[in-house]
Amino acid sequence: MTLPIKVRSAQVADIPRILEIEQAAATAAHWSEAEYQKVLDRGRAGPERLVLVAEAEDVAEEAGRVIGFLVTRHVAPEWELENLVVAPADRRQGVGARLLDTWLTSSVQTDSREVFLEVRASNLAARKLYERVGFIETGVRPRYYHNPPEDAVVYRKSLP
């Protein structure tokens, strides 16, 4: 089942909901409010970032509510997926795939050659999603994650 959603650029006002979604996901990268503020402050120097949110679009009581987000970083000629999280109640409904598709489409427009990411080895649902959209497993970073210690699986995807 695919949930009707709208994907848009994140705004500073989205940070409380982003933090709420992130805290509900044990496998997510956990950032502070200040880190999200810095990422969304487009006037700062540093790597180019793209932060997208998915909003529920159809159900009256849910319309406009952020149900997922994605954070990426551009270091030419590559993009890195830093975080992708969907609210627990909205998982397995196409939200993550839609966020990924929007990011990949915009990455092509930056004349980049490749996108990559790391994911916990045990996060089988995420790994399956990445593979379904064309990412290829290219390596393992032993004990990359902490709390609990776990390997990271590295995925890459060439852009057209």
C-alpha cells in the first residue's frame, strides 16, 4: 500500500517533528536540535545539504503532518545519505521509497556521479529498500556503529 504524501524541503519549523520521528527509530542517526538547526541554516558555509520531509496528504486529521524525513550531504561528485527515517505507524507504505526517489532525482541535476550510504547490517528492511531502488552493496565497515556495536554495510548507486 502506498500512502498519499507530498515531499518538500524541510524547514526549521519541522525540527521538533523530525526529532520525534528520529527518537522513535533505534537504527536512526540521532542528532541534536542544534545539529538540525545548523543543517537547515542555508547561509552557513560547509557541505551542501538537502533535507526533505514527507507529509501525509490525504487523511484529514493527518494532512500536513510530517511522517518521514531524509538528510543528505553533497561533496562533489558524490551525495551521501546521512539519515532516512519514517514514523513507525507509516512504515512499509512507500514513504521511504518516495523520499529516496526525490533525492535521487535531484542528485542527478547536480551533475553528480554517485550516491552512497551506510546502514546497520541488522537493518534488513532498509537494506531491502536500498537494493530495490538500485543500490549495490560495496563493502562493510566493521564495528562502525556503537550502542550496540555493529558493522555498517556500504551501498553505492551510480547516477545516469
